[in-house]
Amino acid sequence: MSMTVLLLLLLGVFIALNVPIAIALGASAVIVGYLIQGNVNFVGSVLFSSLQKIELLAIPFFILAGHVLDRCGIMGRLFELVDSLVGRVRGSTSIVASAMSVLVSGLSGSGPADTAALGSTMGGAMEQRGYSKPFTAALISSGAGLAIVVPPSIAFILYGVAVPGVSIGEMFVAGILPGILMGILIGVVAYWISVRRKYDAAGTTFSKKRALRALKNSVWGLLAPAVIVGGIYFGVFTPTEAAGVAVIYGLFVGLFVYRELDFKSLAMLARATAIDTSVVMLIIACSSLFAWVVSVDGAIVAWVRELAETMNSQWQVFLFAAVVLLIAGLFIDGASIYLVIVPLLMPAVLSQGIDTVWFGIFAAIAIGIGQFTPPVGVNIFVAARVLGVRFDEVIREILPFLLISVLGLLLIYLFPAVSTWLPSTMR
């Protein structure tokens, strides 16, 4: 039996047995690596070297920043602002939820974290206004998939690690317009469904006074992504430094401005950050181990290289990448896809002269779609748990959001300037 076939077979068996994906990747890699090398001496060196990258230092800081910004009172104030602007039309809360997805994604960078934050903030309000819980869960889980696109994005850090020569700062800036585009598309579908089902009676009449008051209360929340991304855009600090700035900003707002954080709660935030960071780093290490075994065996690399040589146009590369990434997203988490599968696609991307920033945005949206696609669909699991509904009920509501997201993926391919224009102004 080919070592590659055995590697994939073992991975499939572990996933079928519901083994956590990090353990499944690591265990299958160790077994096959032992059969190839005759020992397991490679394990320690590969695991440690995979984490010895300065870019990864931004991940724990952005995770901590996400927790701080979620808990410091910004979420409720942003909801009040958006609701005051669009709350006067039927189905308005679905528009609010879509807009909140974009705003919150600019605070965290983690799909599951944003799903939990949006669910706890908006779930009750949407239920009071007549929305069904399964629809709310589907809307929130699909909207939180934007977290992988809207800066700051942990996914773009992993892309910069997996693809040498890619500027993480440019990737952050490049995600702004595609993130807004995806938010609009999801909002249109959510509004159409809400009106058709007669969710959410017309809200209160627009009040300029209420909107100005909400804007005043939420200005610190609106400034957060502007400070983070603006600092990177203008070269004030690097993405890693921006992560530290985000933490300091969130602590300042939570402790001294809104005063919804206290020093006792910092221990809880540090504990949550440590757990989330450990999970991400374990996935990175085990994914790197799996990728190392794939490269040593060489069969998959050779097959992808041969396939790339048969492609003679960019649309073939994008179509192939979309199929591979969307299928992989059905079973594997985003971090593993970035570190194992994306590097295999890069020879085909480079051979056709495709802009790596453009392709990085395309890949991010495809991987983000996988975050709310069954059977893995981690965002769906989180939304179902937070809102107290069954997983299968959410699945029945998720199809329209999947279809519109795939349309958004097509638009990113057809109009590359959406992804490349802003970073080109940095250069």
C-alpha cells in the first residue's frame, strides 16, 4: 500500500471515529512517518520548528484582544448603534445581525468566538422580535464566517506563515472590501427571508437623537478596527505589534472608559485565552507534522505538480482550488487547511501568475464557508449550543446562506480588484 494512501486512510478513520482533528492529523503523521523513517526522531524537531515563527506571536494577542473587546461592553453598544440606524423597517434585525457580523469580525478574527459573541448578544433580541431560533443560528453562524476575512484575521497570519513572501499586513488590508461584500450578500438573503416569513414587525421610527446618542456611546467600539487596521495600513506598526496594541486598547476601554471590566475578570480572560491559544497552536503543530510527512513521501506533491502543469489558465486553478478547499472544509478545520492544503496549491497559483493576495482572499472565503458547512461546521455547533437549538434544525436553515456565500466567492474571482486595490495603495 502506498504511504500516501495509508496516510489519508488513517486520517479518514480517525475523523470517522470523532477524534479531534489535531490529534487525528498528528497520530496519522506519526504512524506513517515511523514507517517511512524507521523511527520517531523527527516528531520533536518538526513540532517545535513549526511554532518557532515570529508571525505566530500575533495569534495569542489577537485571541486575547477578541476576548477583551467582546467582554468590555462594545458589543451591546454597536448593536444599539446599528439598530438605531436600520430599526425602522420590517426584517431590520436581520440586517442588524449582518452588519454586526462585519463589525464584530473586525474585533476578534475567530469564527467560533464571533459566533458565540453574536449569539449571546443578539439571540435574545431576535427571539423577542419573532425570529425562529434555527434561522437566527444559521444567520449568525454564516455571518461569523466573515471573521476569517475581515481583519484582523488569524487565518491571514497562517496564510503568511504557509506561503513565504506574502505580507500579512497587506492581507489584513485586502480583507476589508471582500468582508463588506460578503456581509452585504448575507444581509440581502437574511432580509429577503425575514420579509417573506414576516419576521420582525416594523421597528420604531428613525430618531436622529437616538442615532446620535448610540453613535456617541459606540465610538470607542468603532475606533477599535480603525486603530488596528489603520495602524498597519499606514505602517505605524506591524501585524504582530498591532495585536499588542489591540489588547492595550481593549483593556483601556473596558477598565477606564466603559468600566465593564475589572481586574478580577482579567484572570478569567487570561484563562480563556490560554485555552484557545493552546488549541490553535496544537492544530498548527500537528498540521505541520502532517504536512512534513506529505512532503517527505512526495506522492501528493508530485501529483499536484503534475496536475498544475496541465492547467493553462487562471480559471482552471481557481476552480480546482475552490473544489478542493470547499470539500476539505466539510471535514477539516480552517487552520489545518491553511497549513496542509494551501501550500500544495501554491505551485499551480504561481505558475499562472496569480496574485497571492487575490488568491489568499479567495481561499479565505472558501475556508470560511467551510466553517458553517456540515458535517464539521464548527460555527453551527457553537451557534446551536449558545441558542439552545438542535444541530439538524440549523442545517435546514443554512442552505440559502451557503449558496449566497458561494456566489460571493465567484464575485471575488471575477473582480480581483475587490481584493487587490486597497493593498496596492499601500505599496
